[in-house]
Amino acid sequence: MSNKNKEYTTVTEVAGPLMVVENIEDVAYNEVVRIKTADGEERTGQVLEAYLDKVIVQVFEGTKGLDTKLTSARFIGETMKLGVSPEMLGRVFDGTGNPIDDAPSIIPEDRRDINGDPINPYSREYPREFIQTGISTIDGLNTLVRGQKLPIFSGSGLPHNQLASQIARQAKVLGKEEKFAVVFCAMGITAEEANLFIRDFEETGALERTTMFLNLADDPTIERIILPRMALTAAEYLAFDQGMQVLVILTDMTNYAEALREIAAAREEVPGRRGYPGYMYTDLAMIYERAGRIKGRKGSITQIPLLTMPDDDITHPIPDLTGYITEGQIVLERGLHKKDVYPPISVLPCLSRLMDQGIGKGRTREDHSGVANQLYAAYAEGNDLRDLVSIVGEDALSERDRKFLQFADLFEEQFVKQDDHEDRSIIETLTIGWNLFATLPRSELKKIDKKYIEKYHPDKKKEKKSIDNKEMGSSEMKNRSSKKENKKEDESKDE
């Protein structure tokens, strides 16, 4: 009898989410395990460590109720796989890849290893095309480009889920018509949040182009280890086999890292920074680096991972390591949230390292880079003056400084703040920027090329309009006088 049909009853230890099986043969790392409990219930596990005659198995549905004497394990000889099909769009799956939307199971076209294959660096295409999210602070100042990984750093109680939902609804590729899809992966969220996401996507019609993977707060923690891998496997199929432009939203990566720490503690590993395993950097990189474009393939995978920073600490290991691996970050600020500014994106610490490659003539608009640089510079100066005012008072400021102080307030009120269902085009975003520049002396616009100031500055447009009106007025006067002269000539002829 083949070893793969053997059922082992040699479970010797259960600790946290882990189970130890001894006296085994021919078992490999990452192999899937079918576990049968005393009452006949079936659970799924995966080999975490393999020795000559012993393995450590992580149990995805949790180890509650497992009896070492009455529990059996069968090793199936393959790694965990996900059945993929175009029918996945518009569907909702749980943490183990089973549908939870009361619809029939999909008929898979293929079964893919959830660990994926690394993209050969030589085959990677450089990210260049602009993705419009409809959010001014992202599109205008921290542009997302196709194939990029751009995380959002948030804090407990901030509206990051609301922002994630808005991005999933509104994100689109401009220019030629292309198939666009969203893979939404939520780890450790509440049932209420999950229902809000599903209802929002259904009401707006975004669910038709979305595949959702949900692990709720009361679901087994260990499922959060495989959930982003399943989501990315679905994304790779849609992107590289179906030729779609796929946006992957992962929320909340902090819950994923906590699951990693739980496993490390159960394995009694020597902890790294703040108790997290020393290999967390590698583990996160295995997820984030699955974003990108491949030469010769039409599709692409763009990632937006969301994470809540414990105690709003951006130096915490999770945001710190995420920032090293990814190409920038969007940071949410509690101060703006208290001012009732949505989305509360703190512009100054934000960064998109690939922004310059995705904007400009032929992609967004020729003045985009200059507008972004000038907005950053003016807002930074206004922000510094706020600190100065708290010490010396506003009366001590010069007229110039008062204009920059006013600019900072207007910037937050008009550019940063927008409704959670407001979908701004990139042209609307740039227009808001130019309207803000009208509040500053033109001599202070040092980050923008003069030719763009002549072309797009609101005052220039007014001047041009008034000149046109004058020209129209003078030509009208000429017409009137010529009409009068013609009338006089006609009257003299009649006489």
C-alpha cells in the first residue's frame, strides 16, 4: 500500500495551533495533511517542519477538541492548492478557499499551488501605467502605477477599511479599454465589517469584478497564514492567464503578522524584535513580491496592503519591514481624522517611489509632476508655520507667511478632504491644485515650469477671458458703427 494512503494515529502532542505526528515516513515540508478527529470531523493542516520520523503540522481550523489518542492524520503527497477559474469574479470565499456566498462551488479550470512561483527578475516589466483611484491625495501626490506595491499605514480606529472599500470600487486603468479586476483579502475583520464590504460592493456593482477572501475575527487565527497566498494565487491566474489588470487589497497585514508570532511562540522559537519571528521580513517579502508585471504578458498585479500600526508607531517592525520591501507608503493621521477630514491621509510622510514613471504627458497630464512638487512644498511650509504660530502668535507673521498658513488650511479642506463616494478624475485633482495656487503670490510658484503657469494658472485664464471679451467688445463696437454708417448712407440715398 502506498505511503500516501496511510493513516497515522501517532499524534503525540498538541500545542496552540500545532500538532506533532511521530513515526512517519516520506513526508515533505508544506505537504497538506487531512486530520480526522474523534467524532469524525475533518480538518486541514500543513507540514511546518519535517524530520526523519516526525513532523510538526499547523492546523488551519484550530486544534480545539483534538485528542492525541483518537486523532488520525493522512498526508496526501502534495502542497496546498487552490482551484482557479474566471468564475471566481463576483464570488466570496472563506479562509480555506471554500465559497460562503450561498452559490455553488466553482468548477476549476486548474489547481494552483498557493505558494506561487517567484517571478524571474529578468522577466519583470517596469511599472509605468497610471491607475486612477479617484482619491486626490493618492492620484495627485502619491500616484499608484500598474505593477506597484503601495501599502497604507493606518492606526486603530482610523477609517482604513472605508478607504480600502473606496479604492476597490473606484480604481480603474485609464486610456484604452482593458479588463480590470479586484482581489480583496480581509484577515481578522469583524462580521459587521465583512457585511459592510459585501453590501457596499453589491450596491455599487463593484462585486461583479471582485473576488473576496474573508477570514473573520472569530475564525481560526492560523487561516490568516494561507489567506493572502490564496488571494494572490487567484490574482496571478486572473492577471497572467486571463490577461486582466488586477488590484490586490490585503487588510489587515498586522493580523497576519500576529498569526506568524503565534506560530513562532508555539514552536518555542527565539523571538526577534518585539516578539516577532526573525524570518518575518522574508515571509512578508514572499507575499509582497508577488506583485508586478511580466514581459510578454498582458496582465499585471498591483498590491495595496493595509496595516494598523500598534500605538501609531511607524517604527514598529510590521510597518518598518513593509516599508523596506514595498515602493513607498500612504500614511493615515489621527490629527486629520479628529478634524473630520476624510480620507485622513498625512501627505508629508507619504511616498510613491514609482510615481515619476506613471505620470506626465501621455499618462496623466504634462504639469502633474510640477503641481505635485509645488503642493508638497507649499503645504510643508504652511505646516511649519502652524508650529511657529503656536509659539509667537499669528500677528507676528508677515503677509507672505499668512498666505502659506491659509494655504495649509485650504489644502486640507479642499484637496485632501473628499466624500467617500466622490470619484475625482486626475484632471479634477490637478484643477483643485491650480485653484489653490491662486491663493499664493505667483512669484512663490518656484517648483513649476513657467510655461505651465502661463497655461494652467486660473489668473491667466481670467486674463485671457477678459482680453477675449475686450476684443469681442471692440469688434462689436466696430460692427455697430459700420451699421450706423450704412444706415445713414441708405437714408441719404432715399432722400
